Amino acid sequence: GLVGSEMCIRDSAGIDAFANTLHAQFDVLLLVVEPTVKSIEVFKQYKELAERSGVYDRVCIVGNKVREDKDVKFILSNIDTDKFVGYIGESEHIRNVDRGEDSLDYKRLEAENKVTLQNLFLKISKIAPDANVRLQHLYELHKKYVAQDYVKERFGDLTNQIDINFKYE
């Protein structure tokens, strides 16, 4: 798929967030990486787009479908380890939930899966974004997005959608 007018990449999970301003609207971007070559390729594409968009500092990575230490080592050898918050291992409870046999219950998760969720919660809890700085970034992205010919042709001039006097208090 085409992202913006600068880069052509394969369609992959999560990549469509870079076709508009969606990627810039969150405090944390959680990437779920499986211990497969295909998943690592998707991670690398997402990383490149996140870096180019100035949001890579908001990325956290969680390993998924981890069965053994070899899976964790594979993931860690292919990502930026400072972004890694943990992994979700095989879980009978999650499997039962996926089969519709049970409701998700944190208390019934395995210890290592609880640790990953706790690490993610701690990381998210420490984030204190400046909403006005983010707002300015979104304004700039909006201006860039609505300046594209196909947007102007289809919707007209959308630059007046920005209220430059608005500020978060």
C-alpha cells in the first residue's frame, strides 16, 4: 500500500495508521511481535515509519505467542531491547478465552504474563505527554495531509478545520 506520497510498502498490520494522523494521536504505540521472520519484517517497517513520523519514542514492544526461551531470544535479537516490556507466553486461560469457553480474568493468567502486563502498566503510568505540543504536531500533520491533491480534489480546502486559538488547559 502507499503511505503518504513518499513511500511504498506492503500492506501489514498497523501500517495503515501512517496513511493519516492516527499514529500521532496516542501516548503509547504498542507493537506486538511474534517470534517469526514475517513478524520481525512488519516490526522493521513499522519502526521505519514511526521514526520518520517522529513517534518512535512512544513505541513499546511485547512479544507474543512465546513458547520457549528460544522465542524470546529471537525476538530480542531483532528488536530494540530498550523498547521491550515483556512477552505473553502460552496460556491455557487465554486459549480458553479465545475458544469462547471462558471470560478473560487477570487473576487466572500465568505469572510471567502478569509480569508483562504489570510492566506495560508501569511504563504507561509514567507517561505525561504535553497535550498542546501534541496538538501542534497534529495541526502540522493535518496541514500536510489536506494539502495532498487527491484530498483537495475530493473534499476541497480543509485547512480551515484548525482552530488556532484552541489550547488545552
